[in-house]
Amino acid sequence: MKPFYKLSAILLILVPNWLYAQSGMLPASKANAPDSVKLWTLREIGDSLINAGQTMEARKAYEQALAMAKEVDRLDDIGLGYRAIGYWHQTTGDPSGAIDWYLKALDTFEKSGNRRKQARTAAFIGFAYDRLHKLPEARRYLLHGIELAQQGGYDKELYELYGNMANLEGQSQHYGQAMAYTQKILTYYKSKKDTVTYYGVLFNLAQLYKKQKQYVRAEQTFRNVLAYADKYNDDFVRGYVYSSLPAVLIPQNKLAEAEKDCQRALVWVDSTGTAKHTTLEEIYGHLSQIWEKRGDYRQALLFYKRQMASHDSVFNATKNQQVTELETRYQTRQKEENIKQLATTNALQKQQIWIGGSSLILMTILLATLAWFYRRIQLSRTKIQQQADQLALMMKELHHRVKNNLAIVSSLLKLQSNRLEDEKAIQAVRVGQQRVEAMALIHQRLYQTDIVTTVNMREYLTDLAQSLMQAYDYQPAEFDLQLNIEQQDLDVDMAMPLGLIVNELVTNAFKYAYGNLDDKRPMLRIDLRPEAIASQSSIILEVQDNGPGINQSDWQKKGAKASFGKRLIASLSEQLEGEFELLKQNGTLFRLQMPTVRSY
């Protein structure tokens, strides 16, 4: 637990009862209610605020409940207060902080002798360790909770813990143990005639069969769940079965059935919006596999692109959630600082009342207080700057690691090319290596500057062109390289595909354009400039060589005859929402027009 959490808890103990009413967290109708009702109400308010996304207000309600429980010295309610604040840390993306509070709750319940609450808290701790991917610790606490639930005969807690253990063993690929726990749970809920929970667990059993590649058993189990959903018109369960069935039908070559279920799942997602991007990523992945198995690679590529688009949406949503969690933690610390300042101000005011008489002493105290506040403001500003610097450093470190990983991929490709004998294969691998290096160059630029979201295109395209010139053994003194970069900076999401397009075009020029120039000096021109076209802000990219010029019919070839480079240029241009043309003008001229602001 961090020190300011401890201080916050101490300060809350000192807050008198009248402050509860002033805070507005406890309804006026509960002002004269028993302490147990007040505590329960505050925790319920906190849970409701968490569900509504009002995390700061939820923290206030939980802390108020904990302070009141300590004031009336109710051990079980103190433990529930600790656990509630741990739950707050868990929902705001801080499982380590959650564990600190959960352990305080577990210790408190051990003192009170409440085994049911000990078992439930052990489940909370196991889940938090699972979030941290510390599976041995998670298993230890879950088994401890199971032991406590068995000793006390707490069936509800016991079978919830069995469910957690089944999930944990599945993650660890201990499928035998996972199946054993799942069968126990199914037997229990069947005996209780709890149909809803039974079929929810049966769905998890089908997933376990799928992970073990028992596709026939998995299909049959999914269809049993689907029969339940159809019988009770449970659209939620039905949709999840439709999105899961193709994964076990495709390995059995039941492609028509799998495609039909994918289409049903797409209709379900469109009508309900349930886990939209995550589910769409899964469905489009199934459709891509189906068309690949059918040999229609164009259609497979289309669905793969949609899968990647959904994946990017999931990634962006996760990134936004992480930013929100960081902001929430920062705001919490600021609120805690305000509480400290409030307590200090109250203490100073009491001192002034007690000391009271001398105006000189009063002025001295006031000046000291002002100096203290000024110092606090300076410290707060320093902390804000430190956190901003830390975030920037984290982004630089991320780009550095991506660049290093791409460098490793490049090295592996180079090693692989050295072991090949077929010249075409060697060239293909080396071109792939150059594409990887083009992407790595952007990440290198990002971590070497203080601005981690935009790329200096002049420096980047200069480095890219010179590195390719060196790779194809052209000397700067013998080559006319013209770089006219008016569009200095671009967002990394636009710079990455643009860099790959330039890489393809320049590589193509070095390979084919300068072989028969006679006495002409080889020339390559790269232009990147902003331009207003039809009242729309656009960016124009031009790449031109002075070779013999490309044959239009060769470029327009489609299907298997079209090279990967051409398809990559077309795909990336579409991603940028741009339109390109290829002209024979004193050589080959490629011109791409793209909007400055894309529609997505």
C-alpha cells in the first residue's frame, strides 16, 4: 500500500459525523438509520457510482463507509470497507493496489472469524493476481478460499471459486484439472435446477473442448447451449454461440455451416452492439479462414483487413481506457492532497483561535501559512511536470522497444536470406527486410525526439532514400536525389503507410529504372506537399525517376500476376483514403492525393 493511502485512511478516521452529512454521499433519509444500514447504503452507493463510471465519487463513498466503520469499531464492516477500496483499485486498472487492500480485508476477517467473507476475499485476491498474470499466487489464494468454503459449507462461494479455478487452469493449459472443476460445477447447478448458470458453465465447457481440439465434442456442446437459447429466446447466449461455433466447424471442413453462423453473429452484433469490436474481430477472423480454405484469397484478404480494423478499434479502446485510468489515479492523488491541505488548514485555524491575542503573532502565522501554500503549489506543479515527463518517457520507451523488435526481425530476415540459394527467394526476403526497416525507421525517429506522436517527414524520407541508395550500391556523388518536402510533420498513423509506399516505389526504381540510362545521370525526385483541391485540404506525394517508364498494362495486372508490392501500394493508398495515378513522364511518375483528415 502506498503511504498516501495510509494517511488518507487516518484522516478519514478523524472526520466527525457531521461531515458525512456535509459530503452529500449519505441520503438524508438515512440520517437516523442504524449504523449497519448507513454502512451498507454507502457501499451500495459506491458500487452504483462505479457502474456509472463516476470513479472519483465512488471512492468518496467507499472511504466514508470505511471511516464510519472504524469509528463504530465494527470489524466485519471495516473488512468490507477495505475490500470495497480494493475493488475500486481493481476497476480503475490498478490490481497491485487492489491486492494491498484485499489483504488488509482478509486479515480483518480472520480477526473477526468470518470464514465466509474470508473465502470470498480470497477469490478477489486470486482474481487480482490473475490480472497481473501471477498464476501461482492466484492459484494459492483460490485454493485457500476453496478450503475455507468447504470447511464452512458455503456452497455459493465454493462453486464460484471452482469457476475461478477452472478458468485459471484453462489459462495454464492444465485442461484435465479445468475439466474436473467444470464438471463439478455443472453437477451442482444441475442439482439446484439453476438453468441459466448451468448453460453458462456448459458454454465454458465447450470452450475447453475447443482449446483441446476436440472439435466434435465442442460442436455438440455448443449446440446444446444453442438449443437452450432457442427454447428460452435468450438472444445474448444465442449470439455468443453463433460467434463461437465457426471456430470448431472450420477444422471439420464444415465451411458452409461456419459461414452461416458468422452471418448470424454479424446480424446479432449489429442489432445488440454486444462487445462490438472484439466480437467483430473474432467473426471476421473466422470468415477469413473460411475463404482461405476455399482458395479465394482475395475474399480472405478482405475479411482479414476487416479483422485488423476491428483489432485496431479494440486496441484504441484499451489505450483510451488506460489513459482514463491514469487520469483517475492522478485525480485521486490530487483529491488526497486537498484532504491533507484541508486538515492542515483546520489545524492552523484552531491554533489561531487558541493563541488569539497578538496581532504580530497572527501575522506571522498567516505569512507562514501563505509560504506553505506557495510551497505546496510549487510541489504540485513539479509533480505534474514529473508525471508528464514520465508519460513521454514511457512512450519513447515503447517506440524504442518496437524499433528494437523490428531490428531483430530485420536481422532474422537477413540471416535467412544468407541461407537461401534461389535468387528470387533471396530478393523477396531482402525486400521484406527493407519494408521492416522502413517501419523501424519511424519508431527510431519517434523515440529520438521529444514529440512522440508525429514524424518529421523531411528527416525520415531523407534517411529512407539514402539507406535504400546505399543498399543498391549507388553513391551520392553519382546520383541526383531531389527531396522537396513541404509537409514537414505528419501523424504517425499517416506517416507509417506513407513511408511504406515510398519504400516500395524507391525500391522499384533502384531495381528497374536505371539499368539502361546510357550516359544519363540517374535521378530520383520525392515531393510531399500540402495542397487545397476543390476546397478540401489534401496532401500530395510524388515519386519520379528518369528511367524508361513503366508499362501501364503491367501495372494494371490483377490477381496472381500482380506483384505483392503493387498490391501493397494499392492497399496502403486505400487505407489513407487516397487516389493515385501512374504516368509515363520523362520516366515513371507516381502521384498520390490523400485527405489531410481521414473519415475514421
